[in-house]
Amino acid sequence: MSGHKSTDQTGKLHSVIFDMDGVIVDSHPAHRRAWQQFLETLGRNVSEDDLKYILDGRKRSEILSHFFGELNESEIREYGNRKDRFFQQISLDVKPVEGVLDLLDDLKERSVALCLATSAGESRTWTTLHRLRLNRHFKVIVTGNDVAEGKPDPAIYRLACRKLGVSPRLKTLYPV
């Protein structure tokens, strides 16, 4: 599971930062299908290996540039909206990762502050979280709209830590 956790001086876990797609939400198959269908409408037949690029936490503008080269803001918005329509048709297949609801409930019962840090846009993030009733678990939610660079750039995690009130430089902050 991808995420970060932080403990205090007593060793008590007090915060965890989760990613959304592929970590708390089993959305990778739906994203693959939506991107593939969208790209096919533009005459781009892509292999499964080519589609792996979309699952690395990148922002939509980076993914579109990967497949189409340099695009202006209007093209990025138009293509993004078209891709979103494909995803919306498929998104009802998206479910929480097995066992994640129990984990989130357990952490919440232990008063662990939970944060979601996702490269997904704000609209899709909130739509997904509300539909799956996951939003109630997170004290802080940071989306791709909140930072300039997508993952693997650490800006989204630094912002998440700042909003949680924890230092990203803690030696006890490490991948789960």
C-alpha cells in the first residue's frame, strides 16, 4: 500500500497520508479502459504497456502530452473532458480496495488523522469519495488542483503534511 505514516515521540501513530487510485480505490482497470477508449476515438491504438504510463500518479496534462505532444490549455481541457466522459460511464465499476474500509475505520477509532493526497483533479476526487462514502474518513484532502507538479514530485505530500500539521522531515515519516 502506498502512503506515508507519521508517529510522535512516544511512537504513537498520529497521521497517515493515502493515495486514492489503486490504494484506497480500485480504479486502475476503469482508468485503463477509459483512456484506451478515449485514445481510440482519436485514432491512437495503444498497448497495455503504453497504458502503464497513466497509472504513475501523473496529472492529466502530463498524460495527454505523453500521447499527443505539446498541447495548449484549451486542448488539454477539451481532451480531458472527453476522457472524463468515458470514465464516468465506467466509474460505477470502481469500488474501495478490499479491506480498506476496515483499515480506515480502525485508524479513525485510534484517533489517527487521515489525509488523502491524489493527483486526481478536485472534481473527480470528491465525486469518487462521496459516491463510495469515503470522504468522512479524511481530515485533509489534497488534489492535483492544489499543486503545480504531479507525482513523483513531493509537493503534494509536503502540502498534505503542512495541512496535517506534521513535519515532512520527521525521521519517523516513511513509506508504508
